[in-house]
Amino acid sequence: MYTVEIRDHVMIAHSLAGKAFGPAQNLHGATYVVDVAFMRRQLDGNDIVVDIGLAQEVTKRTLAALNFRNLDEHPDFAERRSTTEAVARWVFERIREAIAAGDLGGAASGIERLRITLHESHVASASYEAEVGGA
């Protein structure tokens, strides 16, 4: 499997309800370093996985919907906690939609799998990975 991975970051605020989250139950900020890995078995006609420039543009646009936002007030997290894992899945869904819409170019239709990794710090991260055709 070939993989191209790009990186960006996003700054959010949120709180995580529930005893399991200890002090993170209080409103706090997080800066996530976000890695998006695009995977496919065969390279396209240009011998690439994806146009890196388009991948960066789509990722930046996706993260802009969260950047400097309080996720406690974001409608997509109204019914669920905005844990790092849940945010990774949210990013996955938006990137998958962008691939289907052709926003990463026609050759991106060959992308089979995505992995979204959110790094909370240099020692902790969470990911969501699935086939692009299903989740």
C-alpha cells in the first residue's frame, strides 16, 4: 500500500463531561497536530497517490471549520463528546466527502483508505482509520 501523509494543526476549546475525564471536564484548550494519510494499492497515471497541494488545501479547509472554536458549541458535537478520537472521525468524514466530491482531483478516486491522527502532545495521539468506501 502506498501512502502520502500531510500535516496541519488546529486549535480548539472544549470540555469533556464525565468522571472519566477528571480535570478535562472543565473548559480547556487543545492544539492538535493533524496528520492525514492517503493510501492506495496502485499509483495513478502520474505515479502519485494524491496531489499533495490539493490534499493540503482540503485539509486546511476542513480544519478551518473547527479552528478557534469551542467544540461544546459546535452542532456536530451537540450529541457527543468531542474527544480526540471523535474529532479524528469527524475529520475523516469530511476528507472522505471531499474525495467523493472530486475536491482532491479525479485521480484521488483511487484512494482506498484514510488515517487521521490527532497528536495531543509529543507523547499522546489518537487516530481513526478506515476504508474510504465505508466506515
